[in-house]
Amino acid sequence: MNILAFAASNSRKSINKALVTYAASLLDQHRVDMLDINEYEMPIYNSDLEEGYGIPDAANRFLDRITQADALLISFAEHNGNYTVAFKNLLDWMSRINTKVYQGKPIVMLSTSPGPGGANSVLSLASDSAHYFGGNVVASLSIPSFFDNFDLENGQLANAELISKLHAVLKKIESA
Ligand SMILES: Cc1cc2nc3c(=O)[nH]c(=O)nc-3n(C[C@H](O)[C@H](O)[C@H](O)COP(=O)(O)O)c2cc1C
């Protein structure tokens, strides 16, 4: 399988990027392409901009990467219970090209935050709304209290129960 993996965060020190990178390393039977959404920067969506200048090429390029993938692995950062502005902007621009942004691909959705909630609000938002965007969410997992449960030095989860939960959700992408 060709799996496209990314963190829905534009932070250079993103903990969701650390998590999704670790999760991707467990999918060693597959080809996993890691994307950094910072490489797809675009202006804040504005219908006047769209009418005047069209859709930024970066939105087309990101959508093409989704088209080329067999499955998606995404880890969502939570800002005020919601998507980060950077991811929402990408989603908005891509939806102007094709509302079915996820193009029917199976998706494993992850999330984490430093707090005990583990960004579960944005994870619910993303998974509950994915069908509007042509997404087929096969499994999701929120990792609470990131800094207590992740060994940043070695780039891996440090909690046996969470490791086994992560393996279980990743199996779903493999059998999708
Ligand atoms: C503007 C802002 C709002 C935030 N809101 C939440 C929140 O609602 N829930 C939460 O668990 N963490 C919240 N956080 C903390 C983030 O979870 C934390 O910054 C985390 O590192 C973001 O993920 P990232 O490192 O992958 O970007 C917020 C952080 C910022 C800067």
C-alpha cells in the first residue's frame, strides 16, 4: 500500500508530527510518504481571492498527493477544540476543487495534546465529518498527556497500553 501520512499542524515542533512519524514507522510493510503541510502554504481562504486569482497551486498539489495514495494516516492538533487554522485553510481550499477531499480513501485518524483530553474534540470533529469529504475513517485514536506517554528522545510511545492500541488501529488501515 502507498500510505500518505501527515500532521494537521504547521508547528515546526509539532507533537502530532512526532506521533504520526512514529505511527508511520510501524507500517514497515508499506510505503509511507510523510508530508509537511508547511510545504503547502497558501493565503487564508477568501472568495474574492478565489474569484480574482483562482485556487493556489499548492491546494492542487496536496489533493494530487491524496489521489496517489491508497490510504491516509493523519494526526490532528487541537486549537480551541478545533482544527488548526493551517489545516482548516488547506481543507477549505482543497474543497473548492473537489468537495470529496479524501476521495474515498481509508483513513486512520490520530490526535494528541499535552493535556489529558489528547485533542479528542478535534478528533471527533474530524472523524464525524469525514464522510462529507469522501473520507472512510477505519479507526481513530487519541493519545492523552503526550509528554507523559511519548519518549521524544527516541521518537516512540512509552506506554505499553497505548502502543498496543496504536498497533490495533494501524491494523485497520492494513486490512482496509
Ligand atoms: C491557540 C491554541 C489553542 C489550543 N487549544 C487547545 C485545545 O482546545 N485542546 C488541547 O488539548 N490543546 C490545546 N492547545 C495546546 C495544543 O494541544 C498544543 O499546543 C499542541 O502542541 C498542538 O499540537 P502540535 O504540537 O502538533 O501543533 C492549544 C494551543 C494553542 C496555541
